[in-house]
Amino acid sequence: MPDASTDYTVDELIVSLIARDIRDHELVQQGGGTLLGTVAVLLARRTHAPNLTYNYLTSMDPIVTSVGNPADSPHVVSRTALAPFDIADIVNMCLRGKTDVFSTMPAQIDRYGNVNASLIGDDQQRPKVRFPGGLGITDWTLYAGRVNVYVPKHTRRVFVEKVDYVTGMGHFPGGFAERVRRGVPGRGPRKVFSNLAVMGFDAETGRMRLDSLHAGVRLEDVQANTGFDLLLPADIPQTEPPTVEEVDLIRNEIDPKGLRKHRF
Amino acid sequence: MPDASTDYTVDELIVSLIARDIRDHELVQQGGGTLLGTVAVLLARRTHAPNLTYNYLTSMDPIVTSVGNPADSPHVVSRTALAPFDIADIVNMCLRGKTDVFSTMPAQIDRYGNVNASLIGDDQQRPKVRFPGGLGITDWTLYAGRVNVYVPKHTRRVFVEKVDYVTGMGHFPGGFAERVRRGVPGRGPRKVFSNLAVMGFDAETGRMRLDSLHAGVRLEDVQANTGFDLLLPADIPQTEPPTVEEVDLIRNEIDPKGLRKHRF
Amino acid sequence: MRDKRTTIAEAVQLVEDGSTLGIASPAVQPEALISMAAVREIARQGKRDLTVISAMAELESDLLAGAGCLRAIQFWACRFFDLGTPPNIRRMMQAGEIIAREESEFSFTLGVLAGGMGVEFIPLHGYFNDHLPHHPEWRTFPSPFDGKQLLAVTAVVPDVALIHVPRADKFGNAQFGETNRHNTAARFLAPHMVRAAKRVILTTEEIIDNAEIRKTPEETGILYHDVDAVVHAPGGAHPHGVVGYYEPDEAHIKRYHAAAQDAERFREYLRAYVHAPADPGAYRALVDAE
Amino acid sequence: MRDKRTTIAEAVQLVEDGSTLGIASPAVQPEALISMAAVREIARQGKRDLTVISAMAELESDLLAGAGCLRAIQFWACRFFDLGTPPNIRRMMQAGEIIAREESEFSFTLGVLAGGMGVEFIPLHGYFNDHLPHHPEWRTFPSPFDGKQLLAVTAVVPDVALIHVPRADKFGNAQFGETNRHNTAARFLAPHMVRAAKRVILTTEEIIDNAEIRKTPEETGILYHDVDAVVHAPGGAHPHGVVGYYEPDEAHIKRYHAAAQDAERFREYLRAYVHAPADPGAYRALVDAE
């Protein structure tokens, strides 16, 4: 067994959790807005998933080993890719079921895993706050194999009873089978990684369920900061920490400038 | 007035008729199977339509001045084109109404201008003769601005009561308006140029009408070789002959090897 | 092919109040095919009630918003580089003054593809989200195969599309140069948006001979028959960059972002950069002198 | 990415009796992306009741017809170079032994586009002709916009697509080389047919390192995730040509055309060129010796 780290930050923990969910040989879709997600992909490739490929903005599987250098910019690394990739390539790859996993950081998420990256407020045409919008979040929650969500600050402003705008579709009341019945190809949200805990979803009801608590976090901390009732398992384990090797790679090789800490 | 030629063959006459129907600045679609059509496009460009453009197989508006030389092959001339053109480019150009005119030589044509390039026989799945098929004839009869048809040998085997297979749609009983009513964008067959006569179509009934007889051809010759009743105008003029200049260009500059005479 | 050269003032007459305006493709720095010259002229002429269709609505849409030209924006993102929602757009949407027709990358792309291909719509399965009520132009219908609900993503057919290119001839045949090679989002969207539109205004860094186009046909991204007006407008992408011609003007972009934070200061910006310069040449002289 | 290299005999096990077979793109001499190596192996293994989907059904479909593998052909043309209808196809269609699913360039292209994009169909307006009754996979339905009749051109989704390329790595990333530049029909159809298919057999002149692919990413036409079997088969397009490797073998094409004129002589051809050579290497040695 690799050594568990005892010296890690929560952003490093979340990178590790996203990375570990990527299996070897999978095809990962990585957006431009979520650098932490990119760090996780690079970590997975350096550890258990050396044969993963990923679509990095405008090219397919460029050779990137770190983030935050001019030499790692999409324009430069695209010259080492398998192929340039345009938006139609991305659409057809995903609609044909080739895209395995995507991660995203929304402004709100509700008990069914619906995510909102569009706006805050009751009136969608006169919102309190207008965000830049969802880009491809809508699409990957519907058409990618699965989606992982991460939340740097677990609060009731993020974990809400009902999102103000469904940018990305979660599960239906009625559970996972309801997606299949309605012809939605993707399996939708799989895990939610916050600074406090890991959450999953219940297959029968589609509702969010607590999976594990991070070290030092109490159940009450999570419940007090969540705007709806989480399903609770009989036993609540502690979240597996990152390994020493993972933390070293993240901190010293992949993201020495700490860009993953944005919004943490 | 330019001098009318008194020394021309029927293929040269038909080239001239197709060419004259092309207006300046029009966009012409030209298939690979009909070299006579290409000769007509090149003639139009050398005479009254210097600003026409044409899609020549896999490139848009290559610089071609003659046919029958290796230097005129589509692969070579495509290097002088405005752009390479693939089948999706052709489809989208035409469906968006940009393609003005096309000419074709079918195996059969009926009174409504339906054309057949597919097969001969009563049973479409067990035909007497299977032809190579229509390629884009179907599409240009539906989506190009208009289509001209030429027939090297005007006989009852070509001009039939009803085509054995509607490869390309003609007019509907009910006339030109019926195409509009059914949402067919193109105006369909405009003229039929045979070795005996020029025919058009009646706007009210969609039926084929005799427009003019070639020099030396009698009405009875046409009627005897047509498998249905042609509408007849009150006066039947003689077909305008090509000019001396046109014949000279066709014969000596554009098609000195006489490739236009295929099937004549 | 006809000579379609004209002035930007003439070209923009093609844009009628109330019409839809297609932005050819998003800026992916340091490259853009965005005709800021046409955008500024539209603002200058005070067009009203426009709907902008822009995959990633950014400075160009924000300028039109702040100038009071817009009724709605159709987009998959509206963001100002890395600085969040564009300031005028944010303020005006939050005041309910501009309609947000947000959609996703896939629906936007399929709509533009349908428009560029000349088909009525493209059917998309399993599309559930809150974009739907904000797109009255879409329809849901049962699949003719299995009866499951499909979304008809209506073909995007802008009344006018705008594009700025490195090189074009007087007929409107245009080549994207280096932009075509790196900006693969532009490579798909720009030609399709241009094809999809009823009318196209093309501004260009250089007007070149048709014979030049024919020397490198494989570089051609837009053909003459899809273009209605050709305007020679060097610097016409500013403050965006055009690869091989000029870099993005980061200082100007910052100045814009600061000015757009409130309506009064933005009126100043418009006076200085949209209304004062008589034409794209005068605008260029102005920003070159800064 | 996984190593997908295998033998042609193994690869062709992916083709089940009764399935549909996509030919990536038509031959436009002197270039082809047609995997004759796979076609010959399919004939050799005696597959039955296949439906070939080939824009311009030519020698490859004719060989499968003559070998008794075919139930139907879906095509926009079936012609043997400049020599009219391919001989076996002509004879067998005239005997009612092979179903002709003729359609047009536009419907075929839109069907392949739909398959490659992953949408159910593309709607086509105003499509009237005699192709319709021969396409039970199509549907007509009222437009959700104006109620006018539309044709749903069903996505082409072959059970297996075949393609022969100049260069590929062991994962299936493939580059078309010169063929991609001149054969613009292939440029569109080939990648879309490959994407559209459920399984893809790729044969290649050369297996190159993945690092070689990454030196010229802009040349890549097919990505590994769309490929199921990679077979090193030099000469695998013969008697078609592959630009930069070999010219079309006109003498062999004439010999084929003569042999296919009657069933008995064609059985001789099959014995000599399909059944006698043990694998693509033996076939190549045979035709090289002629």
C-alpha cells in the first residue's frame, strides 16, 4: 500500500479524489475554466492511468505535464496533440458515447445533482447575479459517461434545495433508471467532492447521499452547511487521504504555482 | 448581331443552347459524367458569361479552358481553384439556394420532365437493365435553381409516357406552383435539348411543350419519336443556330478532340 | 463574381433594426475573426433591438449592449476574457433589459451546423435543462422512429453575419491564414455561421487579387457567394489581435473593462472610440496614437 | 489507448453474417481509402447477407457481390470506373438477387453526417423521387415548425466500417497523407463513415510510432477511439492506388472487369486472388509477380 499523506491541503485532496475516479484508458473531457480538473487529469496520468487520453480545449490529447507555464498553453501544446479538435469534433465524440468523464465546479448544486453555472435569483430574465454561463456543462451532464462535481466552499449558498437555473441536469426523482427511460445517454453526476466531504447519489431516488467525511470534519458541519437533507449511510467512513506520492506530484511537479487553489 | 453558323453539328448546337441558358454571374454545378455540359460552361465563360463560376467535381471554380488534356483533369486544375470542395460543401451550397443551374443527360424522360438514370424495366428490384444510377441528379432537380436536360438521340425509348424510375423529379401535374406548395426549393427542369428540337414545360400543367425545331426537322419527326403528346405552341419557330464564333470556340479551342460527341 | 467592395457605413445599412446578428466565431486569444469595425459602426449608426448570436459573447456583444443596440443575446457563454461576465451585459441582464438566450455548446453548434448545411433543424435527444423555456424558436416533437421526445434545434439563420479576416479578394473569397490553423473553434463555427446567414459583412486586413487566392485554395475559408459586402478595414479586429498582423491590445481591453463598469463612463468610451472616429481608418489612427 | 494490432483474419471476425458494412469513401483515381485487404478477407471467410453502404459502389462491392456475400447495396452510384455498372452487381441486380438501395448524393451525405455526429437523423425537405420506397429505414414526418412533410434521413450507422490508410499507429490514430489533400470527397466521407460505424477495421500501408502522429497532428483524419482493429497490410488497397505508395493497377482492374462478366470466370478470379493467397502478404506477392 502506498503511504497516506498526513500533510495535504483540501485542494490536494480533491485533486486526488477526481484523479482516482479516472480509470486507465478512459477519455477525459477537460474544460478550460477548471484548472483543478486539469491537475487531476495530469495526476491520474502520472499514477494509475498512464493510458488515459483527454480533450484539452482545441486539441486531442496534447502532451502536457504541468500547468501554469506559457509552454503549457493550449496553443503551444496543441502541436503535440493527436489531432486538432474543433467544436463539432467535441460534439460528435460525446454524442457517440466516447467521452467517459468530466469534472466541473458550479455555483449551486441541489439534492438531485442539478448544477447551476448561469445565474442567481428567482427571475431567470432578471437575475440578481448573471454568471458567464455553462459552456459545455449542460452537454457533459447529459452526454458524457459521468460527471464529477467539486465545491471549494461547502455552504448553504452552494448546496441549495433547488438550483435557480438548471444549467446541467442531475438525476430525476425516480432515480438513475429515469434517465434511461427518458433517453438521456449519460449517467450524470457521480460524486460531489467538497472541502468537507464526499457525496454520491442514491440509485433508487436520485438523491444526494453522504459517502465519507474528510479528516476532522463532523457530520454536523456538513449538515449545517447543506440546504437540504442528505441521505446518510449506516456507517460514515473517513475520506481516503491522498498518498505522499500524489501530494508530491501535485505540489512539486504538476502545479507548483498552486493554480488549483483558485476559489479555495 | 453575330453571324449565325451554317456549318455546325447537332452536338455543337446543343452545347450552344446549354451555354446560352447560363447567365453571367451564375453559379453552375457540373457533374463528372457529362463532358458536353462542361464544354457548354467553358463556352459560356468565353462568350456572354465571363463572371460565371462553377463547381467542377472536387474544387470550386478551377481555371479550365479546355477538355481532354491531362492538364485539365480535376486533380490538376483543382490547384487553381478558389477552394477545394467536398461533398458536404456541395450539399450545403445547394440546399442554401446558391446553385443556379445544372445540366444532365438521362436515359429516359417523361412528359412532366421526370428523369431516369437508374434502370429500365417494370420491376425496380429486378430491372431489365441496371444503370450506374443518378449520383446528384436527384438533388439538382430538387434543389438547384433549374436543370437543363439534353438527349443525343430523340427516340421513343428516351421520351417515354412514364419513366421506369424517377431518379430526378420533374414537374407535378398541377404545374410549377405545385413544387412551391410541396416545399421543393428548385424550379426543376427548364429546357430539354435533343438532336431534333428544344422543349420547355407549361407552367399551368407541368407538361412538356415543343419550343422550337432544329433546322431541317419536321414536327412529325419529333412527334413520331416521342412517346407522349407534346403541347404545341401556335407558332413553332426554328431553333436559333450557334454563331460562327461559338462553333469555332467549341471545335478548335474548348473541345478539339470532340469529347462532347459521346453518345451522339 | 461581382466586386462587393464598399465602405463600412454602407455595409452596415444591411443591418436593420430588430434583426439578428451572427458573430462568426469566438475570440480565442491571440486570435479573433471578430469584425469590431462592423460592431463599432453598428453602434455608431444606433441600430436598435438587435439579437446577437455569439457562441462566447464577449467584448463585441458588450459594446453593442452598452450602446443600447440589443434586445437579446443567444450564447453558450458570456464572459469577458478571464474577468467574468462582460460588465454592460451583466448590468443590463440583471436589470432585465437584455434577454438571455443561454444554451449549450452542443445545441449552439448543431444550430449553426443546421444553418450552414441548409436544413431546417437538427434533432437532439435527451436534452433536459432550463435553457429550453428561453428558446421560443426551438420545438420538441416525438421521434419518427421510437416516439421518444426530441428537441428540434432550429437552424441558426442570422439576418446578417459579421466576420473579420486576414485576407480577402474584392469578391469576398477569404482566407483565414494562421487563425485557421490554431483556432479550431473558429475553423468550424466561422464558415458555418457565414454560410448560415442571409447576408454577410466581411471586413479584411488586406484586399488581395483573386489570383492570390487561387495560389493557395486550401487556405480558403469563405467563398464569394456567401458574402454581400467586402470592406477593407486594417485593424478591424482591434482590440482583438489578428495573427501575423497585430497582437491583442491588452491595455485597451482593460480600459474598456473599466469604462463598462458604469453606464456614464461607458458613454464616454463610446464618444471617444465609436462616435468620434469618422471611419475605421480614423479609429485606427486614434488607437495607434495611444 | 490500447494496442489494437491484429491479423486481417482476426479483424474480419468482427463482421457477422447479416450485418451492414460501411466503405469509408469512394475511390477517386489515383487515390482510394478502400480496404481491399479487408474486402478480400470477408469474401474469403464467406460472410453472407451483408448490406454494403458505399457512396460509389465499385470494384469492392462488386467483388463481394460476385463472392455471394451480399443481400443489398446502399449507394448513390454503382459504377465501375468509366465502364458502366459493375458486372457482378449488374447481373445480380437484374436477376433480383441483390437489393438496390439507391439514393442521392445529398441523402447519403446527410445520413453519414448524422451517423458521424451522433444524431438520430437529419431532416430533408422537398425530397420526392423513387428512392423512397427502397429505404425502409427512412421516415417521413411533419415538420414541427410548419407541418410540411419532411424526410428523416436516418443516421447511417454501419455495424462495421472498413478503411485503408497510408499511415497509422498501433492504437488506430491514422493520417491520410496526400489522399486527404486531393480527394476532397474522401476528406468528408471517410472520417464521418468511420465515426458513424459501431466497429471499425483499419488496414494501413505503414504502422508508425505514436510520436510520429504527434509531429503532424493536423494530418490526422481518424482517432484511436473510433478504431477497433489495426492491420498492417501493405498493398491493401490494390488494385486501387495509394498516393505516395503505388499507382492503381490498371491491368488488374481490366482483368477483374473481364472476369466478372460471367459467374464461372469470376469463380476462377476468386480462386486465384481471394482463396489461394493465405493473407495480404501472399496476395501482394502474387500480384507483384504478375
